[in-house]
Amino acid sequence: MVNNGWQQNHVDMHVHFWSNIENHEWRYSRTETQQRALMHYQGNQHRFWHATIGGPQAFNLSLINQDVLSVTHNRIVLKLNNEQYKLIRKCSLSLFSDAMHHVIVVPPTLFRIHGDFS
């Protein structure tokens, strides 16, 4: 990176960013959505950092912004919940539709054949 003209502080920031991602507690979480959130976070922040470096919106990439990470996690959970809801709704409608094909409709005249039950 230094050979490509990067400033030393940017190289250090980059190295610390990846180290902090690798050592973040969500990296080893048993919760898949936390691992996904960390991956999305690193991709988005890395791109944003490259786009803003040297400008007024530049930020310290090496610091994990837990608020941004939490928002990223919430979006992933919401998306998964919406997908699961759509799948459950589709299955429910399908099961209801299939069940309606097996409903036995007894005509009222059938009861009159064997006697008056009124």
C-alpha cells in the first residue's frame, strides 16, 4: 500500500480495521445474523471509507461503529423475518387451498332420506 502512495496513517487504519473485524465478538457468534451483519458492515464501511478518504467526510475506519453495526443487524433480521413471513403465508394459503378441495359437502336432502331431524 505504501508503495502505491498510501499515507502511513491510512495503511495503519486499514490494518487495524481488518484486525478489529477479525477479533470482533460477532465474528465468532453462533447467531448467523450477527455474522452476516459483520460481513455487510465491513463491506459497506470499507467502500464508504475509500470513497471519502481525503475528503471532509473521511472517518477513522479502524474504529468499529457499534451503532452502524446494530442498524445493519436490525435490517438483516427484518429482511429475514419478512422473507419467512411471506413463505409462511404462501404455505398457509397453499394448505388452505388444498384443504378446501377435500371438504365434503353433505347436501341437506341426505338427512331427509333417513327421517326428519328437525
